[in-house]
Amino acid sequence: MQAAPRRVKTIYSVIASPQRLEILRILNIKGPLTYSALKTLAGFKSKKESGKFAYHLRKLVKQLLIQLNRQERKYTVTNLGRLVLNLTRQIEEQSLVESGKLYVRTSHQTMEEFNANKILQSLVKEAGMPVELAQKITSETESRLYKFQTQYLTAPLIREIVNALLVEHSMEEYRHKLTRLGMPIYDVTQLLGKAGDDGGNVESLIHQTGKQVFSEYLLLEQLPRDVADAHLSGDIHITNAGSWGLSPDAVFVDLLSMRSAGLNPRGKILNASMIPSPENAEKALNIVLNMASMLTREASDEVTFRNFLQFIGPYCRSKGKRELESLFLRFYETIGSPVAGATGPAISIDLNPYKHDDVGREVLDKTLDAALGAYRSYVEETPRPDIRILLAKPSRVDDTKTLKDAASIIFNGGRIAFFSSDQRRSFLGLNANVLSQESQADNINVLHGLSLNLPRLAYDSNQDETYFRAKLALLIGVAADALSTRRRLIERALKRGLLPSLASGSDAVTSDTMPLIMNFVGFEETLASLIRDPTTASRYELADKIVGTATQVADDKSTKIDRLGAAMLDLDGASRLASLDAEKYGKANIQPLMRGAYTQAPRLLLADLENPEKMDYVTKLSTGLRGGVSITLDGSSDEVRGIYNLILNASPKLSYFKVDRVISVCRNCGAKLPQNAGRCQRCKSVAMTQYSTAG
């Protein structure tokens, strides 16, 4: 027992040297270090000091506080060394507390004596406050802090006291600049609990918490005050606020622009492969995979690859269908892998065999057949397929084989949207042709994450449609300012090198033209609230007037740089806006007009396709709202033939549509199940999740 106190005494004598304690701290922070690196960091830089450093090092090694890894020739801290460091830190902190002075535990994990000048400096530097005013706030803060009966202060607590004083003195502008961005502990705990249940992982968890910080930064610092207030009050809704000021929502890439040039990031992305003009199908698909890897890091919602068949077709002439299917299946599996970006945007692939280019219809048809066959296999083997297909509608009524294949794929859980072959559409429904013809570019970014709360305007208009349309014009002005601000923020991010793939001068995507799309939420509820005459004709007439007003105001607000358009898309704001309106006007007043969320894009049944008035109404919406109308068909049929009839009927009548079929998936084994299944037929698990083929 005599040896233990002697050993403790020896350890205390070793760490009594400031130099040896510093060596321990450096190794604890930096990790394993070589002799020379540790010597330099510890401040023993001259040759004369080499002997002193070696002496200190031997003392620490002898007492087992550090050890040498002889294979790597590096020194590391032992568990005993870490214990000694922790005890030393606790002794230092306690001695500071008992000294009677006021101390602060900083965000750098150190204890420092309270210094009021740091508050003064923060007010002047961070908030831009005049020195004289900053001195008054500092003095008042210091007075309050000394009244606290606490062992030590923290930097966040001091900032909260300063911010509270600024609010008391009606200095909210300064408070906004000083406020601390982040999430409460309770919210982080809830996020941790839900992440696994929602299919997330550590990467997605960190992604969500980071977006929360940038969401607060957007509302407090980047947006004009009237725009931020409009979002918070529920007049508008900003989708993906965490990345709204950092990256575009959607990116369209025309693959034909890379068939001759290949992929050349021009040094902007140092770890990206430079691929010359492809020589075969494998290298051509590698270009798409590399583009996807880069762009999914720089877009929020969707990356759409256009003219896929025309791009890959020339390299498929000599290949058989089975060989092509195998090649395309590996491509889908790779590009749809969560490793490529679990929290990234959706990837959509445009299949349009009716744009012949120089490939030839026969080759395009063979390539399309193989691409759909591979997609069918991908859907069957993937519990929740993330790849979306954009399929051009056939130009002839009797060209139905492709539609039958598509119906079967959708029935089994595939995600396919249909569009007219002369359009540029995303799976979400965005219409990239909102730009004037002279402004068109092969590859563009689209900004669309802003929704307008139309029902609120209607509730406040007292069934006066003229007043409603006047208020709508004002709200579109706010939306135009918001989207214009966003374009400037993203241009700033491009110049700073935050979006290297999208930066101006890249072969991939140009930033010269960015269509700005505002989304209409609650159009049906608006008509129901405004209309005095409940007849169908009067509803459709009012709808024409509203769309006409929106289009005219959007055109008036548009410039050569900011091209504004209106759309009806299924974004995430409908539930939030309905909830805010229920609080403002009372649930009893708006409940008959909505079911938990406001309507967004039109949803049609098979019977609606046979209704001439309904189809005329939907066609006018699609024509008037040039930003895109995402029409969804009810795909709840129990048979593949029901899905096929739905698609066949809609193809000649709608320029764009997708089928909403709810697919149930077993969380345990990944099997796809009937929609109302209560238990997995394969593994008997009752843990289920669902997704929509239109999502």
C-alpha cells in the first residue's frame, strides 16, 4: 500500500512542470504525433532545446502518461494521461470558482475571467452598434451578471442576457444580428429519436441539424424583413429554408451537350474525374453517374437528365436487348444508391424516343425498351426506388406497348411521369419552358421553393373577387422580391465556389438564366370561399380570371434576368399554411374547405377524364400557369389494366401527368405489400411504411 501514494506523488511531480503538462495537452488534442512534430508544437524549436525536450518526454513515458508506438514512430496519450489531464482541468476550474471572481466557461471549452470589454467588442463588431450605445448596454449587462448567484457563467447565457436587454430597449435589429443560431436540446433529442424510424442515418441527421441553422440565418439575416414576416405569419411558405439561400431547387441537364465534349469540371472539382467524349455505352453512363454525384450535392429537390436515349443511343446499336438491360440495371442501382447522397435530391431521367436527333427511331425504340426493362427490374429489387422516369407520351394512339410497360411498372411501385415530347419537364411537374425562347439554355437551374397562401387572401376578401385579385397582385410582388433576393444569394454562393458544378463557366450548368417559380396553394379552397354562385361554370370563369391576373402580374414583374412564373406543384407548405389559418380564423370557419392540408396540384379520377368541362378547366390551368401544373391521377386500381386504361385515357388529353399509387413496404424485409396489408406475408412483421409513386 506504500507504493500507491508514492506513485501518485511522482505523477504530481511530473505534471508540476508546465512544459510536460503542455506536451500532454497537445497530444490529447492533436492525436498521435512524431517526435519532431511534437517537439515543434511544444515550443522547443532550436537545437539547443532538444535535450530539454527529450528529458521531459522521458519523464512522461516513464510514468506511463504517454507511450510510443514503435511501428508508426508516434507518441500518444495513455488512458492514465487523459485521467490526469481531466483531474487537472477540474482542479483549475474549482480554484477559479473559489477565488470569488466571476468566470466564464467559453465555447472553446476553457474557463476565463469575466471581461466586460468582450461584450463591448461583440456589440460593435457583430451587431454594428455605435460605441457609445454599446458601452451603455455593456454596463447594464455587467451589472445584472454580478447579481447572479452562480458558480460560473457561460458564453450563451451572457449572449441571452444581452439580447434580452436589447429587446427591452426596442433594439430588435441589433438583437437579430447577435442572436445565437441553433436548436434547443429538446428538439435535438426528438430528432435523434425519430431519425431511425424515418429511415434516416447519421449523415441525414447532421444534414437536418445544419439546415436548421441556415433556416434561422435566412429568416434573420438574408431575407428582407417583409418577406421573412410573410413566411412566419403564413402569407407565404418557403420550402427547404435551410438550403434556400445556398442552392437551387431543380437542375435540368441536357446530356446531348456532353456527348461531344465529355465531362470537364475544369479544375473546379479536384476529386472529379475528367472524362473525354465517350467511346462506348459504359463510358457514356459513367459521365451521367459522375454528373449525378456532383449535382446531387448542389441541388435541393431534383436533378433531371434530359435526352438520355439520344445521348446513349449511338453506343447501343451493336448491343442486344439483354446486354443493354444488364448495363442499365447496374446504372440504376449505382445512381440510386444511398451512398451517392442519402439526403440529396431526387434523380429523374427523361426518356423521349420521339426526338430522333441523328440516332434513328429503331435504335431509340430498342434503347427505350431496354431502359424500361431494366427499370422494372430495379423497382422489383428495391423496396423504395428513388430513381424517377420521365416518359414522353406516344405520338400515335396505337403506339401502346410502352404505355402497357409503364402501367405494369407503376403498379409494382415504379415512379413514372408522362409528358408531351416537345416540353422540358421535371418529375415534380416544373416546366422549364417558362423562359422565353431566346433565353433558353441547354442546362439551367430553377428556383421554385416559395408558395402563396391563396385561401388566406380569399378569407380576408369577403367574397369580393376584385379585392382578392388586387391583394394577389401585392402578394406576387412580395414573392417576386423574395425570389429575386434568392437568385442573388445563389449567385453569391456560385462566386464563392460553394457550388462548383453549377458555377458559371462550367460545362455542366449555366447560371445565366434561372426561372423563378411561385407555387399556388389552396386554389380549390379559394374558389369555394370567393364564389357566390356555386355552379361549375362560374367557378371555372373565376379560375380563369385569377390565373390571368397572376400571369399578367408575373409578366410585369419579370425582367431579362428574373423571369417569373406561376405553378401548381405538390410542395411541403400546404399543411403548415392550413394549420396557421385554422389558428387565425378558427377551425370551424375553414374546416369544410380542407382536410388537414390545403389542396395543391389537381388530382383527377378516371371519371374526370371523361368530363369535357373538367378537362377544359385543367387544360386552361396548365396553359395559364406556365411554371407547370403537376396533375396527378388516382392510381388506386386493384389491377394493372386499370392503371393502363387510366394512362391511355389521359395521354391525348393532358400535356403532363403522373399516377398516384400508394405502395406499402415492410420495414423488416423490404417486401412490397397490398396497400391495406396489416402484416407482411413474407416475414410476418407488422412494421410498415408507405410511399407514393407520384412522390
